[in-house]
Amino acid sequence: MQSKATTPEQYLLELPVERKEPMTRLREEIVRNLPKGFSEEMSYGMLGYVVPHSIYPAGYHCNTKLPLPFMNLASQKNFIAVYHMGLYADEKLKKWFSGELAKLGQTKQDTGKSSLRFKNMQNIPYDLIGKLASKMNPGEWISLYEKNLKKH
């Protein structure tokens, strides 16, 4: 479900009542833990955390007018989703995250290549999402992105 909101604040205001608290809390965890240099903006109709053109002028290879995406947070129809491109690009990070989720008793993970889906709002590991957000700075993400881009 892509929102037509133009700001993160507007996006949160438009959410159904039962999604406002978990989405706001996730946003706060991400913003508090995200390394300096990333920017928050609306991206693909979701809350987006990107490497701005001021740091990475090349932008996103699929559309160079867009900044390089890193994380997104979205309220979808049946779940809340966290998208983290580092999970897709860095196997070591994905293994760390899966292990940390398992320690929390979340062995049945609803995940995709870069997505984490939470159908039950009670099972959102807010602190762990904050730690995940902190694991890679913009320079590290750019290096990993470029390395993987050259492979393809």
C-alpha cells in the first residue's frame, strides 16, 4: 500500500489507529540508531532512510534521480514491513539478524530478501530493529552497494 503522503509526519497521521503506535515506535528506533549521514524522507510511498545525493551523487542505479535507498518502513495491508537493503546485500548481517531473532524466540520469521514482515504487532522486536539500523553507516552501505552492483 503506497501512501501519497509527502512527509513522514503526514504518513503517520494517515495510518489506522492500531498501526500508529507501532509505526511511530519503529520510526523512533530507526531514527535514534541510524548512523549520521542517512536522511529520512518519503520513498516509494513509505518512510524511507536513504543516502542523500549530497553524499552519494550517483543516486540509485535504477533511477539516478532518486537517492540511494537503505531502509524503508511501511504499514502494508496485513502487516508492518521493515525493508533493509543490507540484509539482502550482506549475508553476514542477515545471519546475525536471524540469530538475534531466534534468541528472542522468533524462529518462525516472515522474511523476504530484504524484508521483515510483522503481522502481530506484539512480536515487533523494536530494540533489535534499532540495532539493525545502527549496523552500517552510509560509507559502508555505498561500498557494499557498489560491490554488489558490479557483480551484476
